[in-house]
Amino acid sequence: MEIMSPQNTRVKEWAGLQEKKHRDRSGKYIVEGIHLVQEALQTEADVECLAFDLDKGMPSELKLLLQAVQGMEVIGVSAAVVAKCSSTGTPQPVFAIVRKEQKGIEAILAKPDSLVVVLDGVQDPGNVGTIIRSADAAGADGVILGQGCADLFNPKTIRSTMGSMFHLPVVEGELSTILPQAREGGALLVSTSLTAEDSCYTHDFHGSQWLLIGSEGQGISPETARLVDKSILIPMAGRAESLNAAMAATILLFEGMRQRGR
């Protein structure tokens, strides 16, 4: 099948997935570029269709993968169609439309000795995506996105994960419900504070630990703060007042990984 006109009804639907309201209504999102499409296919995400630039041909990295995929449309499109559906100034030669999958919190809550990152109002999609990528790299058991966070399916968030969103559970939910459940299951709820006495290097990361990361400007909300069991400090030798959310989360995750011997 081929689609050449950017005015095609289906192309307009694909392009609309750049906006959250259309993603929410359709239950679908778009991933762009060879690497992200490759990750989606390799992890058996629910890919509805794959579109590629006819002038450039099907990327060689995807040809073998396509042989093993069932029930997915493969559509050749014009460069104009690719450009209309792209969120970047330099469109990638391939993109895929993926159906959202309903992921529950139950599997993360049931995981013993879990290392989980909880984001509370982290609004920057680049930071959200980078934290998911760091959590994947550190062997974390999941990422929870509370209210006020950037949309997981925002194209910038997706790009920033570099495919890690397909590697570990990422769940959107209400923290006022999820965090008490985690504590009841034995998790220690840990946040950062500039006034904490214990540093992240003296804190014991063994056992089930849920790391709470707040917004870039305000930190965690007062409601979430009331649920915290312990605050720890990230020591800094220079004159910077603080670290951004992604940097702070990465430091905590990798110290947790080091202590836990992963």
C-alpha cells in the first residue's frame, strides 16, 4: 500500500497524534526514527502500522524484524507525508503508529526489593524521558508518573527515552493512592532535600525503595511530601543551588544500583 498525499484522511489522523487530545481520544501514539521503531518491534509493542519514505526505501535494520511481525500494515509514503507527521525539523525516514497498552501498577507493587522512580509534577518531557532512560540503565523495576507530569506519549518524551519506555513498566497514576499501597507492601518512600542530614552515599538503598522526584521548580507537592518516610541529600561541592530532576534521579538510581550490586 502507498499513500502519497499529505491531505489523505489517514495521514491527517497520524499527524494529529502529535497532540495529546488526539492521542487520548484514539488510544494511539507515534514513534519516529529507525531506532525507536526498531525498539517497538523488538519488544513486541502493539504496532498498528509502519510507514516509510518510498524515496529512501525500507531501512535495512528493519527488514528482518518485519518478517517476524504479524498483523501490522507496512505503508510506503511520500516525503511530504513523512514531513507532515514529523515532530522535528529533520524528519526521520520511518515512523510507526502504536496502540497504547493498559499497564497496571499491580506488577510493580508485587515486586520484592523493588527500586522504583516516582515522578511528581515533572513537567519537562525531556526530563521525564531522560529519567525513564536512566531508570532502565540502572535496572530499576518501574517508573510511576503522577499528575502534572509531562505526557509519556509526547514525541519529545518518547525521543528522550531512546527506547527505554519499551524496556520497563512506566505507569501513570494517582500518587495519593499508589504511594500508601507501596508503603503497606514494605517500600521506603525516599525524597531529596537540601536540608537532609543523611546523604545519598550514606543512605542504605537495600530493600524496597521508591525514589520520589519532584518538579523542576517546586519539588514534590505538599500532599506527596506528607507521605515521605525519609529525605536524603545529594552533596554538591560547587556553587550550584540544585540539580535538575533528571540529574538528581540519575545520581540516586546509580548509587542504588551500586549498593545493590547490580
